[in-house]
Amino acid sequence: MFKSKKKVKKRFYNFIRFILTFYNNFFFKKLTILGKGKIPKDGAIIFSPNHQSALLDPLLVGSTCGKRLYSLTRSDVFRKPFLWILDAMQTLPVYRIRDGYEKLHLNNKTFEKCYDLLKTKKHIMVFSEGKHHDEYYLLPISKGSSRIGLESLKKFPKTKIYLQPVGINYGSHIHPYHNCTIVYGDAIKLNEFINLYEKKPVKALNKVRLKLENEMKKCLWLPDHTREYNIQKDLINFKSTKTEFKVLKRKISLKDNKLKNNSSKTVIEKIAFRFFSIFNLIPLKLINIILKKFDERVFHLSVKYLVGILIFPLWWAIVFLISVYFFNIVIGFLITLIVILLLFLRQFLIIKHR
């Protein structure tokens, strides 16, 4: 019975990953994945992505890295009716001070689980920034991911464990159908630091943390919050994000004003936008109603991603069935195709000037 439930959850995980891999190519205008060949082929891996879009970040890494991942997730989401899904998606709870001091000791159980997973060459994902935000720069990262890896090596010295830096670069933090680039950087082999960790743990943790931070910054278009940050931030738009990653990163650092998108919507585009919106008005209105329940903007792209994958196919199915009822299958198919196309044209008009 237990093995049967485990198989069902495994199949559910694989099904969701397959669906999201397919869906990503429609949610983003262009999804570019770089450095996948740098992901180690041997040993266990701790993936360390930046965290700029709440729920979307782990889904993107999980669906693009080619590995089955266990993900450390804030404990407050572990409640009914999500427990089965969270378990099937291999998530582990992390308790924070805001959850109550009396619960912090429960993290020990999660960390012990991580050590055992790494021992058996399973892979985990830890957001080293410690919290999500909707800016392009990298927040100072914690020692959490480094400590988990080194403690696991201390317990099981015969294993190989890597820290894998990941950079998720969103063309927009709120608008779907924008360009997105995911960069997998140079992996850090933690075995090289274990001797130092056993003698001087604090020094080793700081050394690994700084190395991870530097490697993660190499994976981001705009990694630092400098005085010029707001100027550089304006250089990231639909037009500029078509540029090859390293070229764009260099041009942003040089504050190349040629990257700036100074165009604005024409009157015809404004009229077209309103016209295109009519045909998908019901799902668009429903998404806006749901978005109003989230005060933090950092959740908006994730909500559009998760709600969109459910609500738009349902709406298009309804459009198809109604069209078939009044006409025939061929016309129903054509009408549905036009409605889908108009949604993408609408989104293109939104991102074109942003």
C-alpha cells in the first residue's frame, strides 16, 4: 500500500514537471536556458537559485534542471488541503522566527532529512537569499545551503556534494509572455572545503557563502544594488532581453542607453489592446480579482502562471463547445484558435513597450 502511494506521487511529480516544461514555452515569449551542461553528473546537488517571484521560481528550476528536486519551503504553506500535493512535489518545511520560537527546533528534523537525501545522491533546492523580493539584484545570501551541504559531508564523508548556483532573470516581474533567461553557473564542490570546515567551521562557511554569492551574481543580468541600480533597471525591457546574456549583462553594467526602450503605445495599439481583451475578458477579470487578494507584487507573476494554466484552457474548452453547438467542429476549432491567438497578441502589446 505504501509503495503504491509512493508510485502515485512519483507519477504526479513527473506529470506536473512534463506539463510545466511544455507550458513554460507559452507563458514566456522566449525562455532561454544556459549552462545546463555545468550541472554535475555525479554526486548530490544543492541548487541555489535567486528568489524574485515567489512560487514560480522553484517551478522553473524544477522543470528546467533535468533533476528530481526536493525543495525547502516556508512552513506556513503546509496545511490542508495542500499537504498531499506538497508531499508529492517533494517539499520540506522550513520554520522561521515569525512562525514562533517554539517551532524552530523542528528545522532539525528537516535538516536531518536533507543530510539523508544528499547521502543517497538525491538533490535539493534551497533559496539562499532567505526570502523573496521583486528586484533584479541579489540579496546577501545566508549560510544555510552551505551548512546543509557541509554538515552532510561531515556525517557521510564518502559522498560528493555540489552547490549549484542558479540565476533566474525575468524580463518582467509582473507581466507574462516576456523573455526569461535561466542561467546555471559553475558548481562548487563542497568536498574541497570539508577539511577546513572540521577545523574552522565559521571560516569555511563564510568562504563557501562568499564563493556561492559571487557565482550566483555571475548568473544575473543586474546582480548588485548600486547607486546606478534604478538607471540600470530601466535598461531591462522586452527589446533588450532579446540580447545574448553576457552581452546584455555587460551593456547593463556600462549603463548603455541604447538598451532603453523609449517607444510608447500608439492610438491604434491602444484600440487593438481593448479589442483583443474582449475575447478573453472573463478569465482576465477572474485573474484580476484573484490578484487583488495579494498585497505583495512579488506574488503576481506566480498567480498569473498558476491560475492561467487552469483557467484559460477551461475557457477555451467552453468557447470550443459553444462554437461546435452553434456551428460545427471545424468552425469551432477555428474560433477557439482565434481566441487563443488574440490573447497572445494582447500580451504582446503589453510587453512590447516594457
